[in-house]
Amino acid sequence: MSEQKYRVKTIVFTSGERVPLLLDSKVQSLFYPTLFITTRVSGPGQSFNTVISYLSAIKRL
């Protein structure tokens, strides 16, 4: 079985805001998926689970 290349991790800020990130095998955030999520998907009216769904789809590409 191969090692998982990417994973989704949720960061919780002191304000309570939850931010999901796509991490590589070196536990580094991937720039372009994070940019896409923050500029196109996240925002008013979008649920946290919607953002998780987008990241989960991106990690399978």
C-alpha cells in the first residue's frame, strides 16, 4: 500500500475560525490549492464542510 501524498488538516484560530489546508507529505501547505480555496470557495455563505469537500476533491487529482 502506498503512502498518502496529501491530507487535509484543519487549523483553528483563537477567534474560533476554522481553516482547512491541503498539506503534502512533508506537512507543508500547498500554495495554489490554498489560494484557490481562499479566493474562490471560502467566504460568506459557504460552509466549512463545502471547503473540506473541495480540498478532498483536489487531493485526488
